[in-house]
Amino acid sequence: RSKAGGRNCMTFYEASMQSSAMQRLTLIADLRRALPERQFVLYFQPIVCLSDGAIAKAEALLRWHRPGTGLTLPDQFIVVAEDSGIIHELGDWVFDQAASMAVRWTAMLGQDFQVTINRSPIQFQPNAPGLDWVAHLRARGLDPACINVEITEGVLLNLSDDVQTQLDTLSAAGVDLAIDDFGTGYSSMSYLKRLDIDYLKIDKSFIAGLGTDVTSTTITETIIVMAHKLGLKVIAEGVESAVQRDWLVKHGCDFAQGFLFSYPLPAKDFEARLTGEVPWSERLFENSGET
Ligand code: C2E
Ligand code: MG
Ligand code: MG
Ligand code: MG
């Protein structure tokens, strides 16, 4: 409370600071309850192989049925989950669930089906309290090759020996690694020399401009060429139109993900399409499939 404002005269600035601090505390309290009360749910979005149209894998995307608010997207809570440390337990829950689905769908299809998981930079901090993912998979009798791990360039900024060891342990066990939102981070690309990266995911901001914005188009084309010369595969994120898809096919992009193919879906809706029970063309609007 500022002196200049006098008693009983909180400035608008202070009032809004207080209410946003309150909202944050409420959010943290709600997040802590959410895991034991089973309010989190994973949605799955297909990743399509552009050479044959097959559904190659799926990305697990976190959703929260927040009481009083409804279905809540990660942008509304991941940062607070990270700052409060909740991300360790939450990220391990995502991992365990996603691995279970990968194994289930592999068995159902009779061929490998990988689920890709977003792992927060916080989960890579030294002495982070989370699970050892490789040991956990082995303990459950699951093949580490059933999952891919997506990391952002933020994890690789000033790549430490410790983070390098963690990533090497994952890739040595057979977990494929992908760089998410590629092209938007601040890190140098020297990590590509030090790590066994399998996929670059081109950020959706570049895909949005394909064919219309010269800079986005040039960047996308250059990433594809560079990745292929380095022996990496490319996944285009945020593909929304047939024009974008056709451009990507023509320029040899390996995989695509986006609303053109499917919104992220609850597991049962995803599974019904994966097994052919429901056609992919029967589209659900995002977040309509409440479980
Ligand atoms: P991301 O990993 O880059 O995930 C892709 C985001 O793009 C998802 O947003 C997805 O719904 C959205 N998307 C997919 N196709 C399209 C499209 O055609 N157009 C547009 N405009 N968007 C599309 P979502 O699910 O809201 O997730 C946002 C971010 O939250 C993710 O970005 C990821 O960074 C983070 N996130 C999601 N789940 C987890 C998780 O389990 N753990 C962690 N640490 N982060 C997560
Ligand atoms: Mg991702
Ligand atoms: Mg590998
Ligand atoms: Mg992304």
C-alpha cells in the first residue's frame, strides 16, 4: 500500500497485483489437489507420415478438468506447475500414462506405435525429484522405444554435462528425442553435434506462413534440407490447410501434425479412430470430447 495514496486508498495497480497474486496462490492450491483427485487427462493428437498417410505416432497433450473452470489448456497452468515444482510429479504422471497408451496401441495394431511426451526444462534440473524414466519403463517391463521425448531449445541452452548425460541415457535406451518448437529458441545449434537427436519439430509459426510469407517458407525449406543432411527427420507442427500439407509433401517433409488431420482427442476417441472404428474424417472440435 503506497503512502502517497493514503489510507484506504489502494491504487489500481496494487489492487490488480494483489488479485493476480491471489489467483496464483489459488491456482497452485488447485493444482496440488488436481493430481490426487484425478482431474488431469491426456489428449492425443496424431502425427501423420507424409509419404504414405499412415498415423505414425501421437503427441500426448495435457488437459485439466479444473472444477469451476472446465477444461483448461496447458498454457493456463504449466508455467505455474513449473515454478511451484508440481511439474515433477505431474510430468511423471504424464509419462507413465503416455507410455501405457503407447504399449496398448502397439499391441492393438500389431506394430510399433510411439507416443511423444513433452518434458519440461525443470524436469532436467540437477537432482530433480522425478522418476528415472528409463528405469521406470524397465521396471514396468516396457520397451523404451515406445516413447519419444520432446524438449525445447531452452533445455539445451548452455548444455551442461548433467543434462547431456540425462539425454544420452534416454537415447542409449532407445528413446527417440525431438526438438520442439524448432527455430524459436535462443540456443546455438551446436547441441546437434553433441546429442543423438532424431526429430526436429518445425514451429507452427513458420508453418502458418507457408506459401504466403517468404521468410517462413524459406526457413521451413532450409530446416528440412539441413535436417536431412544431418540424418534427422522433420515434423511440421500446426498444419491446418491442404495447401500447407501439399507444400510439405512436395518439399520432402517427413511428418505432419495439425488440425487439418485431427484435433487432440481424449484417449478413447483417439483409439476409436486409430482402430478404424470411427473415420478420422469424422472430426471432433477440440475439447468437445469431455471424458
Ligand atoms: P507443443 O508441445 O508445441 O504442442 C503443440 C500445441 O499445438 C498443442 O497445444 C496443440 O494442441 C497445438 N496444435 C496442434 N495442431 C495445431 C494446429 O493445427 N494449429 C494450431 N494453432 N495449434 C495446433 P496445447 O495442447 O495447448 O499445448 C501447448 C503447449 O503446452 C505444448 O506445446 C507444450 O509446450 C505444453 N504441454 C502440453 N502438454 C504438456 C505436458 O504434458 N508437459 C509439459 N511439460 N508441457 C506440456
Ligand atoms: Mg510438443
Ligand atoms: Mg535415437
Ligand atoms: Mg510446438
